[in-house]
Amino acid sequence: MSDIESILPSNSTPLELALEQVINRPIPNLIGDMWNPDTCPAELLGYLAFSLAVEVWDDGWTESIKRQVIKSSIPEYEIKGTVAAVKLALSKAGLGDNQIVEGRNNFTYDGSASYDGFPLYSDSDGWNEYKVILQGLLSVDQANIAKDLLAKAAPARCELWGFDFTQAIPLYNGEINYDGIYTMGVV
């Protein structure tokens, strides 16, 4: 017995009638579900992340974290290569709100630049370099993670010149140990 009333002529073959039944059945929108991070099957989330150019992925994450990372990848990709993307990468690394200084050339001796080792006077290069002025302590592991994230988020023509620790100098009050976890500013 057929599910759908046939519109074929009475002299149709059984094969034609069977094909009509198969073709006229509603087909679920599986492809649309696979492109949606909320409805994609959990075992296919890694493939969806790859197809959407998610740069940081870990198969050990929970399913909810994977879905959230995929959802946030499109807005992040839209701002990639901007100062906003660099600030977002810093916040993902747990560094909060920091100041980004672009370029290191054209400094003058009018007191607007400090002698902290970053500005080089009369240097025509350095327009594509930037530094990050940190507001808090940064461990070596955090610095390496931040450098990796910044390399992916910053414009391809830009180069991280360094992290400025002058506002986050560790005090000799016993809060941190000099055991290699923290540095004196060199990463």
C-alpha cells in the first residue's frame, strides 16, 4: 500500500510507482542541521570547526565548550587582523584589559616617550610592530599562549615587538617565587 496518492497513469510499472513514493517523501534537512553549531551531531563538531576555520580546537573539550567556540568563531573571523581582534585574543589568554601601542618609530626628544627600551629614535623601521603594556603579572606559560594567540589574531604584516611589564613589576614581598614560572620581563 502506498503512503502518497499516485499521480502516475494506471499503466505505470511497479518500479515507477515505488520511485514516486520515495521521491515524494519529505526529506529532513540534515545538511542545514550539520552547519548549525546548536544542532550539529556531537561527533561532527570537529569537522564543522575545521570548515569554519576555528583556529584553536581541542578534542578534549566538553560538547558545550565546542559548540560555544564554533559559535564565536564567525564574529572573531570578521574582526581578524584588527586591534579589536588582538584585544580579544589577550582576553582569551586571561590577560584582561591591556594597552596596545602600535609602531615604534618617529619618537622625538620632547618627553613623550620614555626610555624603557622600546622606542628607538630616528629609526625608520618599526611601523608594523606593536607592543602590549600589561597591567598584571604574566607567567612564561601565559606569555607563550598569548604570543600564539596574537600571531593568529594580529594582521599578517604586524609583528609583536614585546610585552611591557613596567606597570606589573613583581615586588619582593614573597607573593611570587623566582623559580622560572615568572620572568623579570623577558619572554
